[in-house]
Amino acid sequence: MRKLELMPFKENWMTNYNEESKRVQEIFGELLLNIHHIGSTSIPGMIAKPVIDILVEIQNINDVDSFNNDMKMLGYVPKGENGIRGRRYFFKEKGNKRTHHVHIFQSGSHEINKHLAFRDYLIIHQDEAERYIELKRNLYQRMGVNVKQYQEMKGPLIQELTDNALNWANKNKKTSVMGFIIRQKEDGSNELLTLSISSIPYASLRVPGGGVEGNEDLIGALNREILEEAGLSNLTLIRKIGSITYYKPYIKRMVERHDFLLLAPADIEDSWGHRVTGGDKDSGLSFNYRWIQEHEFPKLDGELRSFISPEYISELFNR
């Protein structure tokens, strides 16, 4: 039975996360879509168990099990779902003390939203963080409280704070559309249109798209965004690929994203530059466009790779 240990916030927890997250990223490589620091050690000023919690977002949760031996080599113990459906959980110990937890979820899992919104909500709302700190301090001062009891006794307040965090994140939920535009080559294979931003040359590749404005319908917003961002209007809509709702830390709110597959005409250019028009934050930026094939899909921003698979866009994987 593990003994409870709490301590004041340590600046080196952030450094510890940065170092360990790089090791985890090296294991999962291109399968990893995003990685985050979560839990109390990610919240400045929070008292916490000195255990770094890492959240990994992956495209297909069933791929994780094949990396169990690699995680063991890094010092982790694989525990499967360990009580949370759809999760893969690993822990690491040093001298019989926990040092790291890794929680892996498939892209689109509501568990990801809960963890990230909880973290950012407490960082922003100091009064709520103080409630959590006070409960932790009171529990720690009780004689004989072990880790299991501590987790159980925190449960009601954690649920309340999580509900508050999700309500906060959903208050100004953003609806967006993304255009996955393909063209067919002479050999019958297909390529995907991607953009890079001239002023940020080392950023991940993206595809055109953005927010739905006012009373726009999804297709109207999609056509407008593609015209503003890429200068294209002569495209054929093939189908809607899917939709996904997720918490986006950069803007600190939930996003409901709708992805569409479109076909470009055969005579479209191989590459071009375009200055963004319209009135949103990207207006005036220069985007560079080029076509990519399967071996370059990992260069796409992890946020956009949820549906980049044969299951959803078979056209990009048929040779």
C-alpha cells in the first residue's frame, strides 16, 4: 500500500515533464498526435504528489499494446486500461516510489478533454485552485491516509471541478471546418494538399479551414475558408469525412470540427503561394501550398491527423 506524499509546487516538475515527454515521443514516433503535461504537477502553485502525469493522444488505441516492451525498456510497467475504458496506462517507479504516469487515449476521447480543461481551469481560476489545495492539505494532515484513501476522498471535489471546467470550456465553443483536398495523379494515386506558413517555416503542415461565422452553414463556411486561404473555388465536394469535438489548449475552449474531403481539378498547379484574405486572424499571412503523399502524412499537425487513415480516406492509401 503506497504512502501518501505531498509537497509544494516545484519548478523542476516542468523540466522533468519536458525531458520525459521527449523519451515517450521517441517510442511512439509518428503514431503520437499530441502529448501534454496534466495533473497537479502541471498547475503552478498546486501542492502535489511528486509524480509527473503525461497524457498521450494517439490515432488508434489498439496500436499501443505493441509498444509495451519499448515502454518497459524505459522503466514503465504496462497496466492496460487499469479501470478506465479506452485508456492505456503505464507507471514508472524509482526506489519503490512512483515518479511518472503515462495515460494514453485515442484522439477524440472525452477523457482528454476532461484532463486538459481541468488543468487550464485551475490555472486560470485561482479561487477554485485554492479549494483543491485546501482539501489536499486537510487530507494530508489526517493520520493514516494512504494514496488509495486520498484518491477516493478527493473524488467528489474533483468531479465538481471537472464539471465546472467543462462548462467553462464549452461556454464559447468554436465550430470549425477543415478541407482535405486531394488530386489524382496519372498513375491513379492521390495526393493531399497542405499548407505551410511563410513566417513560421518549421511549423507542422496544415490544411485550409477555420471557424464558422454567424449563420453560415458548414459547406458555405468551408467554401469561404478555402477561397480565402488557398484562392481555390473550383473544387468538387466528395463527402464529409467526420466530426470531432475536443478541447484546444491554445484557445482554451472546446472545438467542434467538421472535416470534408474535396477533389481538385487535374490541371491544378503543383505548388503556389497565397496571401490570406478575409477578416480573421490569418488575414494577410502568406501560405505556401504543396501536395504530399502517404510518407509525409506524419508532417501534418497532430490535431489534423484524427481521420488520416485508410478507414476514413481510403483514396489516400490506395495505390
